[in-house]
Amino acid sequence: MAKRARVAILISGRGSNMAALLYAAKRQGCPYKVVLVASNDPDARGLAVAAAENIPTFSHSHKGMEREEFDALIHDALREADADYVVLAGYMRILSSGFVEKWEGRMLNIHPSLLPKYKGLDTYQRAIDAGDTVSGCSVHLVTPTLDDGPVLGQTEVAILADDTPEKLATRIRIAEHQLYVRVLEDLVSRELDPDWLVGKVNQLALELPQTHAKTSHGSPGWRVGTEKSGKFFAYVSVHHHGEDAVALLVKTSGTDEQAALIEAEPDIYYRPAYYGASGWIAVRLDTGAVDWDHIASWLRKSWSFVAPKKLQPLVEFLGD
């Protein structure tokens, strides 16, 4: 069974969306599990709900603390819980840009409008006052700009003639509970989808100088140099040679480094069939929580091993 993504949820109040996500995680086959519920309000009702369900909790008042100082405290709690993703569920705090950057692409928020309409507060009243016939909710990736990240999913909710903000909010909240679960499951599952993984590696590989994609023996691969004489510096193995894994294959300095890597982190590295004898290493991509900076670093390193001499001066510009 594939590893389940580890999700931490941040709340400030009753945590109804938190509860919906938590209960969905009990379903057999759910691709995520909730490993922490944290709050900036020690009296938040949702903390008691999480504790009753045997979910670890963390709380600390933000009062009297600078924003960056408090966010650092929350970040430490998330790391302590070994969270892969962060979900904001009624978390009534504007986050510092530094905190957001640390969780880029792995932090979700739900907003009670059809973004980009009605960012911020009072969304129900604003939709009614505008004479809209439809409102709804949106789940988006969090960016430093409030309610401005890429939208991953939306659900429309009709506005009735006699609606008040309270009546509309009640129906939108039902939609939120369903939408949030679905979008979170889709997000954490994408890193178990071989096609998505290959696409992500392709994006990173093609950012390197003079590279191009080329299939080799049925495996996606990437070469540096000309189309005619380029050399492969990376492949993605999707269950090839009987291996029960999806992995990035890259060059190491030799079999000694290969062996040391496998001994140090056998859950991430293994000796690939066929290529392993030449000192290549397999870096698993099917863990459900890939460190893409780590993958990018390996692609740069492997590129540097095979790039033509005339391209070697570019190595210093590629980073570590």
C-alpha cells in the first residue's frame, strides 16, 4: 500500500472543515491522514474535536507576538509532526510571506466565494448585494497575496431570492466540506501518478542548459547536447525491469557513492537494474511526498557529469 500523505490542519475556531477532512481520512483507501491540528487560539472548539479523535494537537496564542515569530512557532510544530501538506480550515491569520514560501505548493485554503470574486471577508453579503444568482466556494493553493493562489476546485451554490448571509453560508459550508476533501485527495494523489511525476521531472530537466527529452527503451529520458550527439543524464523508470517502483535514475560519481547513498537512506535510494552496474542511482518518486528541490539538485549534478566541455562553465550557475 502506498504511503499516505501526512496532513496538518490549521484552525482558529470550531473547525467544521477540519472535521470533514478528519472523518474522510478514516475511509479505507483515503490517500492522506491527519497528523496534527494546530490553532492560534488555545480555546478553539476544533481542538477538542481533534483530541477526541486521537489526533495530536498544538495551540499557542498569537497575542503579543510578531507575525514572523508566531509563524516560526507554527512551522516548527508542523515539522515536528513531519507534515507533508498544510490545510487552512478557518485559520483567521494572515500568514507571513516567509512561512508561505516554506510550504509553497503544499498549502491549501478554502474561501467562501467563486474566486477571483469577493476576496477577503463578508463574501455572502457582497454576493447578495451584487444581485448574483450564484455563489459558492473555492479551494486554492496559498500564496503570499491573500486569496490569490491558483484555484484547484470550485463548487457553485445557487443564491435564493430570500437568502440572508446566514442562510447562504449554511449551504456553502455543506459544499465546502465536500469540495475540500476531494481537492485535497486529488492534490496528494498526484504524486502517486506516474504521468504527473514524469511531467514534473520533465519540467525540471528542461530548465537545464541545452537539454531535450528523448525516450530510451520505453523509458522517458533527458539528454544534454545536440539532438544527434547528446548524452543521457536522467531517466524515469516506471516499474521497468520488474522493479516495483517509479524512480528517477541519475549518475553518481561511482559505485562507492552509490553504495553509501543506499546504505544511508534505503527508503529513498536503490541500485537500479541494468544502469546500477555503471554507478547510476535510483531516487524513488513514488513516496507521495517528493522533495523536488532534492530531485532538481540530482538532475543538475547528473547533468554536470555528462555535459560537453564547452557547457561545463555553466555548472557554476546551476546551484548546488
